[in-house]
Amino acid sequence: MANSLSSDPQTGFPIHLPALTSVRFFLALGVVLFHYQLYWTLPEDSVPIVHRGRLGVDVFFILSGFILSHVYLAKGSLPRYRDFILARVARIFPVHLTILAGLLIMLVSAKLIGVTINFDNFSAPNFIATLFLVQAWLPKADMANWNGPAWSLSAEWFAYVIFPIFGWIALSLRRWPWLIIILAVLLYAAFEAAYQNWFGLPLSTAQENLGIMLITPLFLYGMGLYFLGTVVRLGQLQAGLCALGASLIFVLAMQLRATDPVIIALAGPMLLTLGLLQKSGVPTFMSHRWLQLAGEASFALYLVHMPVLMVWRNVMSIIFDLDKGYAMGLGEIAVLLALTLCVSAGVHLWIERPSRDYLRQRFLTHPQNPRA
């Protein structure tokens, strides 16, 4: 593996950005805790920062645009489309298909042993849509319960499929990165108005129901931030203070119940300054190997946490004769989280990483950064 401190001479960014790898873990953890708080004994939104952990998905969309620009557009040209798509398939499909197959086996087993499950929530059409990751591409009224978090994979997959369009826009405007950011803001505002008009809901709630409308401006926002970062250089002290300040403002906005668009917008400076922190060469705790592993396993954590939660609650209900809607205490949540982290680490180390590396070595002409 290349030294993370070696830099791309065209952008000044290190080849690897450990801080932006680590932050993925905290974003995934925010989503996990958001889902847990729907079942805990405390009142809903009693911990505002946890209640807004759901916005970790939105922030990840921004981060995705940033990182893919770094990996594929830094040299000023579009990647070979075949290699790009195959790399994306290797990145997301092995774990996605493993989790989906596991859910199918669990549901069939539950039916055979007589466990009561509402199978209307697990329809064949939704299974097919989830299998091919197109469940967030069209308007729909119901929720695809075949691992609900996979809706964001569907949105990501859409961004990958049309990446040449994103890339052409970003490369055309790379000398004027503020124009990319302004375009992203205008797109978000237009999509927000349209979504409100069509469904009476804010754009930040778009999931299976046209989730592609949410990722489009956020992905572009991340690309604009990346190209802005290529022309900004901060000293180590400046970079450290900016990263700390931007991160604190972002966290404070979540805790103070700022609106979703404000929180999403503030995520941009946080991600940019974390990138600039790496560019300045400041060593931070975000580069610690355990946090790097956690960041690399964040994708597995995001995908496994709902199936683990579903199995846990069903098992607890059966063992202790509890109502299926029972509230979980903080001690139970702590044990569940520890179990989920262990499962996600296993999935990452034994399924995600080996299958990704094999597919890239087997099918790619020039394998790219495996962390992308």
C-alpha cells in the first residue's frame, strides 16, 4: 500500500485520506443509533444529535462525490467506464448480495418454524428491485423492507451509472469550483421544491421514493468541495483549527435541532477541512489503524445493522415473551451495538475485503484505490 503521506502533484492531496476514511465510521454509527433510538425507552428526539444521525446518509453522499473525484478525476480526465463500473460492482455488490441472501434464508426459515412475520412487507417485486438496486429510482408509496438501508445503495448505484455526466460537469468547471457548489445548491433547492410539491415532504426524507433526487445535488456538492480543496492550501495550525471548528459547528447544529438542509450544508466544510487537514500533513487520531479499520468496515456496519436488529428483537421477544414493539433499555442497546460491530467486522474482513480484492484483480485492467 502506498504511503498515505505521498501526494498527488496535480492536487496536493495525499493519495490516501485517512481522516475521510475514519469519518465514514461515525456517519454509519449515527445511522445505527438513529434506528436504535426508535426502539429505546427514552422519548423520541430526547437526544437531538442521535435523532439526526439519519443524516449520516446524506453526508455520505457528499463524501462519495468528494472521494470518487479524488480517485477518478484528479488527473483531469474521465476514467474508463468499464473499469469504473466494475470497480463499483466489486465495492458494493458482494456485501449487498450476501445480506440479501441472508435475509431471504432467515425469512424462509422463520416461516418454516412458525415465527409470525408480516410477509406483505417482503414482496417479490420489492425483492427484485432491491436485488438490482433500482428501488430508489422511481416514485413509490411503499417501503422496500428487504434491508431498508439498501435504498441508499440504490441511489449510489444511480450516481455510479451516470458518473460520466457528473464527471464531465465537474471537469468542465474544475477551474471554478464555486460554480460546481452553486450548481449543487441550486439543484438541491429545485429538487426540494419539486419533492415538497409532489409528496408534501422534505427532500431529505427521499429514500425508496425517488432517492436519486437526494443524491444528485449532494454528490455534485462533494465534487465541488474536492476541486475547491485542490486550490486551497492551509498551514498545519490553520488546517487543524479549521477542521476542529467546522466539525464542532456541524455537531452543534445537529444537537441544536437545526433544519436538515442547514446540517447537510454544514457537513461540506467539515469534510473539506478534514481533507485539507490531511493535505497539510497534520497527524491526527483519525489516522489510527483501529479507526481506519472501523471506517473501512462502515459499509458492512451500515448494511448489517438492521438485519441484526430485526433478529435480536425477534429472539428477545420469543425468549422473554415480550411484545414485538417492546422498548429497549440502554444496557440492551449497548450489548446489541457491540454484537453488531463484531458482525460488521466479520463481514468486512471475511466477505467484503476478499471478494472486492478478488473481483478487482480478476476483472480490472488497472485496479484503483481499494478504499474508494
